[in-house]
Amino acid sequence: MKKETHRARKRFGQNFLQDQGLINRLVQLINPKPDDNVVEIGPGQGALTAPLLDTLNKLDAVEIDRDLVAMLTEKFANQPLTIHEADALKFDFNALITGQPIRVIGNLPYNISTPLIFHLLDYQTAIKDMHFMLQLEVVERLAAKSSTKAYGRISVVCQYYCDIEQCFLVPPTAFNPQPKVMSAIVKLTPRPFKITVQNDDLFIRLVKACFAQRRKTLKNNLKSILNREQMQQLDCDLSLRPEALTVEMYVKLTNTIDDLLDSESPLRKWI
Ligand code: SAM
């Protein structure tokens, strides 16, 4: 087999896992079963792909770098691996939903982690779980509680759709080339929240608007969206900063605003 001579590409956030102990620990955590419907995002040179294929009857992978696609195709010839050469941010995961919920796995580049998680939330009802290796700071933001510095848009939205579990830390030495920051493994498990949002798009955009300027009050962040009368009808203290509201409070706020807006309201266009 041809020797692997791929030079890591910065623009694709390529930091390849090289610590076999850590790879084993991660695969143990994922605990794949032969019939699982698994998709790996960014298989790279196959550090996780190989041990996953030891168990799985089939595996799908989405990789953007065509040189790596060629390398993986050669490396895993005759194995039940389907490689999709694509940008995971634009990939239609419906193509992989075959009646059995998908399990998503990825050692993700920093620059795509937040948009990719948002993209995957579009498919959350068809996802069993997601295990990601991310920059520690992003994992902390995902898991952050209200009224903390790390709490923001991604915390509220992800905690509404998923249980978030910070699993373990990964030092820079686990990678080649080594990143400058700590990483961590996080597990996201989609499940229904205790209260349901009536309008998911409104929820996601409203949370974004509320956190547009996190040092400002909710009133300030919402003033271009709601008039004074509408603000007065909300059962919410708008003099608070966005991080003061729990996920439940954001859900209730979304539903109240949804009830306030008639279908022809220009605010729906903003939504
Ligand atoms: N899974 C491998 C490992 O653990 O060694 C590689 C991880 S590396 C941090 C990230 C991988 O994601 C690279 O293979 C990179 O080419 C790929 N990638 C980056 N952006 C991508 C995108 N938008 N869509 C799909 N793959 C992407």
C-alpha cells in the first residue's frame, strides 16, 4: 500500500489523531454495534474510521478534502465504507436516514463546529446521538448553565434539543500537528424538552437576536424586532441581560412572541 504522505491542510482544520490509547477510549465510549447507522464527519486519514470498521457492518463518511478521499478509498478498499466527498455543512443527511436513526461521529475542525452542529439539529429527530471532539471552549459553551460567561446562543439552542454530556479532555499531544488549545469529547443526545417550542425557526432566530449583543439588555437587543406594546405583553423582565434567561424561559418567551405575532406581521419576515 502507498505510504501516507498527506500534508495537513490548515484551511480544513486538519489535526490528525495519533494517540492510539485515546482513539480506543473514544471508540469504547461510542460503543458501536454492528448494525448501527454511523456517519463519520471528516475521517481524515482514518484514525477513527479503522477501529469503527472493525465492528460496523457499514459506515458512511463525509470528507471535503479530495486527496484524503482518494487516500481513504485506497486504504479501505473492500471494506464497507462509503465516502461522500462533500462539505458536511451542505450535506443532505436525509440521504443516510434509512429508517434507523443515525449516530454521528467527528473530530471536527474548530471553524465548522458551531455551524455543523446547527446544520445537524435540522435532522435531530432522525439522530440517535452525536459524539464530537471539539475545542474545549466550544464544549464548555455547549454545556454552560445560564448566568455564566460561557452561556450563549449555542448553549440555549443545543440544550433545548439535546442532552449534553462533557465526556473527557484531550490534550494537544494527541494530535499531529498539535493544536494550540485543549480539546474535549462531547456527547449530544437529541430528546424532547419538557416544554415544546411552537415554532422552531422563531426560537432559533429569537435566541440569536437576544444574544446579538450580550452585554446589552434583552430590551435593547429586541427593540428593532418588537414594539413597546408587544414588549409589555411579555411575561419577561427585559431589563435582564440575555445570559440571565434559562432555556425554559427562552422557550416560553418564543411561544409568547409567536402568539403575539399575526401571520401577516412584518416581524415574520425577520423571522
Ligand atoms: N478524523 C480524523 C482524525 O481524527 O484524525 C481527522 C480530523 S481533522 C481535525 C478534521 C477532518 O475534517 C479533516 O479530514 C478535514 O479535511 C475534514 N473537514 C474539514 N472541513 C470539512 C467539511 N466542511 N466537511 C467535511 N469534512 C471536513
